[in-house]
Amino acid sequence: MTKKIKRHLHEGEEIHYIEQPSWFKYHKQLKWSFLLLPLVDAALKKYSTHLVITNSRVLLRHGLIGDHSKGVSYNNMTTVKVNQSAFGAMFNYGHLHVHTQTGGHADLNFHFIKNPITVKKHIEKRMRG
């Protein structure tokens, strides 16, 4: 999957950290996991979705055949927020919201991310430069 991520990088851009969603993101599909198709679908979605932290921006990328991405550079970011329920804290997942200078709603959302506080620290470290 790194090959698909590298297609989105600019010249000179380096990957510093990659994270994927938790299996909890696919809890509705997994409850039907006795049927093979929902389990395969959940696995394909999980392993083709990435939050990538590079030296110049944060990139959200997903898609197995199609390819969808959205990136925000550090100099446009204002805050990074983590929402984590008690259940999420027990199982180390949460929601990450990156806000930019445009204000209002978060410009980059990553739901059910593993290690959300670690990811937030990685992003904030690079925001400070």
C-alpha cells in the first residue's frame, strides 16, 4: 500500500508516520462476519485507508481500486482535536479532527483511528516546526 501513498507525495516529501483505522470503525460490518463478504469488505476498507504524516502535511488517503485523498499543510493548521470515548480510551481508538485557518468545521477528519493521542502529538510536533 505504500506504493499508492507515494503517488500522492510531492517532490522532496517524506513519510514520517502512517496510521490506519481501528477495527471498531467496521463494527457494523463485523457483526455479520459469519458471512464472508462483509468481513472481506471491512478488511479491504481497513487496509486501504491511511492517515499519513509527512514532513510538510497530513494526508488522508483511501481506496483500493479508486484513489481518494485530501491533504492539509502544517502552515494552514490551527488546531488538532481528539475525541475519545471511555470505550475508545480502553481500546485505544478515537476521532481526530484537523482544523485550518478557514475556520468552522474540521477540514480533515479521521474516524476510529488507532493511537489518536500519539497521532495528535506527531502532528503538533510538526506544526511547531
